[in-house]
Amino acid sequence: MKNNQDTTETPQKGWRMNGEQPSLPEAHRSMRIPTNGSWFRKFLAFAGPGYMVAVGYMDPGNWATDIEGGSRFGYTLLSVVLISNLMAVVLQALSGKLGIVTGKDLAQACRDNYSKPTVIALWLLCELAIAATDLAEVIGAAIALNLLFGLPIIYGVMITAVDVLLILLLQNKGFRSLEIFVVVLIATIGICFGIDLFLTKPDLGSVALGYIPSAQILSNPQMLYIAIGILGATVMPHNLYLHSSIVQTRQFDLSPTGKRQAIKYATWDSSIALTFALFINSAILILSAAAFHKTGLTQVADISDAYHLLTPIVGTTLASVLFAVALLASGQNSTLTGTLAGQIVMEGFVNIRLTPWLRRLITRLIAIIPAVIVTAIYGERGTQDLLIFSQVILSLQLPFAVIPLVKFTSSKAKMGEFANKTWLNILAWFIAGVIVILNIYLLVQTITS
């Protein structure tokens, strides 16, 4: 039986034979997987990419929807948060499997299978989605700085340009450093919301019932609209490209047995990480329900309003401070993964390779310029509208990532014995169909309203 060292330099089918480099070449297969030891030790070696993906499911773009859902309808929409998360678990598992089996990320797979005009169009759409994601992170971090330190939004937006230095520093220390930093920030968000939930004392019985789907969600148009907003904002298209690439940072055995083991551990990693994302998104909605809906404040939909109302309702400024700290950590976390996704799609779709600092600077400037203009003209309220608009752009891009992913992982020609089983294939196409339909509906409703 070959050991891990033997397979480290073995080229996967399609690599280097046609001159193509792997995704994120500076980190590709840079982390060793122990060939001996317990399953837990091997799992820990694989753990990390799932948490980098999970941050996209708790970024500032999701906060307003969860806050409004909790304040208006209490705990009822927790079932939508749960269903959204289960959909995400399936899609991210498929993304990880695509990268492990084929040795190519989703962007490279698209480039190999579609015409050049189609690939260019997909790339531009994806770049637009990443810019929209970065825009939400810029605004979220700027709002957090404003709430914590009273810094004007426009200055906070410009300060976020500096985080490129932090990301470059972490990248130079190795990919594991990035993963550890992400996990620390996720833990920070979790601790902040854990304390806030303790302070607001939600009704645990009502929380449990909220996870049971209610027919009222479909019969109430206003509730349905917010539910679709939660679903539409959950699966981030850039995460599917990201996950299919960063699973390849591990030096797993390239034999069928090794790939099968890698798929198993990668799926565990992403599923456990997304459970944390479920907790965070649930916590935002539960906090809003316990603090606002219970006290009759059913029209809270603004992040800043939620911050200012927490203190008088809970009776301590700690609740508001922790809320803002969690928002700042969320923005910084999403910034890091958005940078990597930008590098992956540019290299994957059109094989343009820029130095990390230049790629990061371009992505951030694309987000900062409209944020500065809107803030200068319309003020804080304008940034809230821009935050909503960024989510609409993400909804537009999502079908163009989900459908190719399901198509590729269902293909026996591309995946061989690892192609989706019939039941998984049906489930994946069902999820893709639901997400596409709901995002189109959300887009139409947002534009018309």
C-alpha cells in the first residue's frame, strides 16, 4: 500500500500534462495527512476548509434578514434557517467532492466544459458576486466600527482597505494560519451571541417549536417574503468555488481509497462547521425575537437600530457591545475568504494569475468605491440599501454556480465511481431547483418593491 509521501508528487489526471497549474498553487497539497494514527487525528488534519466556507453563511449580508425575521415573526422562521442550512450542507459536500476527485475547482471545471464566451460570462458574473459579497463585508465592518467607536461610516469604509495587510501577513505564514484565524473569529462570534442569548433569556420551548416548519410561512405573504430572503442569502455562490479549491490543500492519497477517505473527512469538516453557522444565524434571529418581538418592537430590520435598542431592553450596554463585536468579526472573517475566492475564480476561469496583494487591492477597491460614494451622498441609510442590493446581486449569480456543480458531480464521465448516487442526484437537483426559483422570486419582489 502506498504511503502519503509516495503520492505527494503524483500528478492528477489533467494536471501539468496540459500545462495547467492547480488552484491556489502556493498552498496546493501543502498540508500533510498522517498515514498512521487514529481516525480522529486524520480528521483533525482535514479540518479547516469547512470553517473557511462556513463564514460565508454568517456574513453581514445575512444579519438584516435574520433581525427582521425575528422581530416581526418571533421564532417561526427558525425552520427556514434550518432548511437553508441543510441545503448548504449538501451543496458544500458536493463542492468538496468535486475538488478531491477531479483535482480541479469548480471554475476550472467550467473552463474545461464550456465555450470560451460562456466561461468569460460566468467569470464576470462570479467577479460581480464576489464584489457584492465584499461590499456587504465592507459595510458591515464600517457599521460595526461606527457602533463601537462612533467612527463615521465613510471613514470606516476607507479603513477596511487596510485589512489587506493582515490577510497578506497570514498568507505568508501558511494556509493553516488562515484557517486558525478564521476559527478564532467564528468562536468570537459564537461567544458574543451565546452571552447575548443568556442576557435576553429566550423562551426555549418556543425556540424548539420554531424549528418545526409551519404552514403559516406559505400562507402569510410577508412571512414568505422574508423566508425567501433567508433562503436566498444563505448559499453564497463564491463558497462553492472556494471549497472545491481549498480541499486540495491536503496531501491525501490519490488512489480511489485515499480519495474516498478524503471525501468522508472533508464532508464531516464542512457539515460540522456549517452547524456552527446554523447556531450563529439562529442566534441572530432568536436574539431579535427575544429582545424585540417579545416587547412589541416588530418593525426592527436595521442593524444599527438593533444595536441601539438592545441596551435599554436588556438593561446593560454589554449586550450591544457584544453584538457589534460579533458584527466586526463577521465582516473581517468574510473578507478573508472572499479574497481567496477571488483569486480562485480569476485563475480558474481565465487563468489570469496576479500576486495576492494586487488581487486583494482590486477586489477591495471595487467594493469601497461604491460604498464611499453612496455613504457620502445618502448617508447611513444609503449603506443599508446598498447592503440589500448586494444580496440581490448574489441571488443573480447563484444559479450559475449551483447548476454546473450539480451537473459535474452527477457525471460518471467526470467523477467515475464517485458520481452522485441516484438519491443524491435527485436531492441535489431538487435543492438547485428550489434555490433558483426562490432567488428569482426574491429578485422580482425586491425590484418591484
